[in-house]
Amino acid sequence: MTTTGNVDVVDDYIDALLEDAAAVAPASTAATPHDEPASSAASVPVPAAAPAQPSARNALPAAAPAIAMAAAPAAAPPEATAGLPAAAQPRRWVRVAVGGDSYALELLCVQEVVRLAPIVAMRGAARAVLGVMNLRGRIVPVFDLGLWLGLECVQRDERNRIVVVERDDELIGVLVSAVDDVVTLGRDRIEPPLPGADPGPTLGVARVGAMPTVLLDANALYG
């Protein structure tokens, strides 16, 4: 099991990456991670969540390192990708655990990662919507990623994190079992969804070491 110290290393590493990404992003999307308590809030519109089936399942190693620096390939130098179309250039992904499964969201869609904060339940919300949290004065709906994917709910422990994703200045929090690391993936390392099948929110499957990781479309959370 990942120790508290190693969990803190993961947090610090991802914070540094997000700050680096924010430095080259528009000011409206830049943010510095903080841990904030939540307070009761009025009802707010919550984007609909359409549960989708995951494309792959595999158990996480019992003693997986907090941050697999050796397994995560370094970003290619600018001269190596300058002639490639934007879609073919390697992209960075935040890998998260949901129970024994591995998923990833593109780093550019992630505004910040915060520790589990108080969540105010919302009457009549979909099962996957846990409620809302107060993120520095902003009311943010929080989904349980396990329930949203049609799996079991995320079990609560000290490794839990809420990954805050952003689209057009709209925020959604996603509760995950743990945040594992950040990896850089080129198109050659990503297997596309099966032809003819409904991919749902799945963009593809990548193998990081021996672990298949399902790449999720963060925009599907706003569906």
C-alpha cells in the first residue's frame, strides 16, 4: 500500500506539473491547488452524468510505487514533435485509480487535485453525483468516478483525491481512489476503441508497464 509520505510526493509532483501547464495556459484557466473546507450551498445546476462501461480492467499492484518516474516516458523535445500534427504529438495524462482499475484524464483538462473535502449532498441528484463542494468560493459538483462508470463506489481512505476538471470555466470534481502519477503517451502507445463499438467516454487504452490504463474523455463528464 502506498505510504502517506509517497502520497505527498505524488501530490507535490502533480502540483508542480499543473503550475507548469498553467504558466502557458490562458489566465482564466490557471489555478494553484489548495485544500479548502466546504460549506453549505444553494442548489446549483449539475451536468448530467451518463454512466459508461470501462474498456479494460486489471488489478493494481499491491505495492505500486507512488510515482513511477522510470515507467513514465519523458516528454519529447520540441524538435522531435515540431513536424507532427497536433493530434499525433505526445500528451500528458494524469493516471488515477478507481478500485483495482487504472484510468487517465488528460493533464490539460485538469485544473487541480485536492484532498477529500466536505461534500454537501443534493436532493434529487443522480446516484453518481455525491453533491457539491466549496472550492475557494466556487460551488463545484462532485462525481464518484466509480459510480459514473457503472462500477462500485470509491471506498474512502486517506489516498482519496478529488480531481477538478475544467471546461469553458466550468468545474467538475471527480472522486477517485488515488492519483498515481503522470505519464506522457504518444499515439503509438494508445490502442483505439474497438471499431463498431460505442466507446462512450473512452478515448483508448494505453499500457504503462504491465498495466492497461483506460483513457477517458473529460468532456464526457459534461454530457
